[in-house]
Amino acid sequence: MKIAGFDIGGANTDLAIVDFRENGEIENITVDFEYLPMWSDDHRLGDVLLSLIDENDELDNIDGVGVSMTGELVDAYTKKEEGVLDISKKVMTIFKIPVGFVGVDRFLTYDEVLKNSSQIAAANWIATSVIISKISENCIFMDTGSTTTDIIPIKNGKECSKGRSDFERLSTGELVYTGTLRTNLSSFLKRVELNGRTYTVASELFATTADIYNVLGKINEEEYSCSTSDGAGKSKMESMIRISRVLCGDMDILSEEDVMAISKSAYKKQVEQIAEGLKKVSKRENLDKVVTTGLGGEILGKKAAKLLNLYHVSMNDFYTKEESVVAPAIGTAVLMHEYLMDLS
């Protein structure tokens, strides 16, 4: 049986096509993603879903489609319910094979989504927990993507998050709204020590975390998969120019060494921001093992775990780097397969 799992985010739509043997074991995983800014291009969702499958397999080979989402949060929608219903309707319009949706408490059919839309809003972390629990039955999994970081406790092979929605998880430490690419530097970087002086930071969208990790060599141009804050290119020098503006400067006022220093300072602060949420969950749940995944798993998650002297394992030790980046999509496919098996 071959299942397509989609994780429809605000900025990226991820795909995992998982081929299952008759005994339920995974035989092969194919992954892909496409940058799709849902706040402006939500009308393209159906075409993107189909093109992702067409580029990696044939739709006739797919036995079912599982969907998780966070894209309902974008400001194209006035309410999360509106976003959930619009996204799920677009999915159902495209696919004529069995479709299911990941919910915070259970898997839902489309008819159930229409009555319980809040169940599937931002529930992709549920899908990831399915994969991580197979790596460790007692741990904290930390998924750092382009925009957010999920910090979810797992005990006895089951996720035990205290928050069930993004709103609740922001208060429990289980969601830190900071990521590897799209985060405005001024959201967490308030001052910079440079050449013996302390500078406060301009509160504007001059540069994002993608720029600092581009400058520091932590990501490549392909991984810089979001748009730039000024609409310019993604070379290291163009990232440096954007970062210089954070101190109301330019590359005449600041040297490349200065921009490197600003980038390192921002890197340190973002790790500390994530570590704050991780510490809260670790102490509350008495868990000292962290499994990291996502684009920022090695860049940020591993550093935050080490900062707190917690034992660290990477999903990359069990899956390829490309698979780890789209972990929610893989988990969604696994849940859809289990759902179909329960029906048979």
C-alpha cells in the first residue's frame, strides 16, 4: 500500500510518499516540498499538491492521502476555522481516493472535520510524535522548522503534551514561535555587543534567521526556501546587507567581520530562546533525553539541548536528512495507513 502524507504549512507544503509492506513495515519513503506562501497564494494549493505527487510518483499508484496542517494560521484567513475548512475543501476537491486528516486526539474524515475543525488546526506535531516514539518511548521531541519549534514530551510511547492547541502550547513551553528561516531577527535579538559598544536593534523586518544561517554557512541557498525580507537575492553578501540594516547600517558602515559578529550573537540568542521552552518541559516532565528533527534540528535543537546538558539524539541517525525535515508528512502517512488498516 502506498500512502501520500502532506503537511500543509503557512510557507511550505511537504510531501512524503510512504510505501508499506503487507505486514505494515515501511519499505520506501520518497519526500519533497514546495515553497507555497499560503497568505498570498492559497489558491495554488490544489495545483501544488498534484504537482508534488506527479514529480515523485503517479497518482494512480496512491491508495490514500493523509493531511496535517498549520497553514490555517496565515492572515489570508480571519479565523482558524475558516482556514481549516478552506484547506480541507481544496484537498477533497483534488483527490478522489480516501483522504484523512490528523487531529489532536484522533484521525478525522472530511465529514468529521466539518463538525470539528478545531481538532485539526496546527496538529502536525501529533504526526511527528508517531515517528519519534518509535525512536524513543521516553523523550522530548523537538522539531525546529522554518517558522516554529515544537517541544513535545513523549512517555511510554505516547505524546503527553499539556497544550492541545497552539494557543495553549505557547503557555506550556511546548511551542516556541521561532524557526530557522522566517523569524524576524528583532523578535528575539534586542541588543548587540559590537566593538566595545552596545547597540539596540531596529524593530523592523530587515532580516530573518535565514540570513544569519546563510552568512554562518549553516544552510545553503536551496535550503533558503523562503522569500527574502527585501525581495533581493539569497547570496551571502545580500544576506549581510540585510543583517547590517538591523543596526540601521550598511556595508559601508559595517565590515563583513561586524556582520559575522551580529550573526553569531543572534544565533546564540535564538538557541537560548528555544532552550527556555525546552527547560520548562524537561523539568515539568522529568525527561532528560531530546530527539531533534526539522531543518533546524542540528542547527538549533541540538545546541539548545547541549546548553541544558540534556542527552541528545538526532532523527538524522535513523532517517535521512531530507526525511527528517519533513517528519510531520511521514507521520501523517503512517497515521493514514493505520486508519485504512483499521477500516479493512
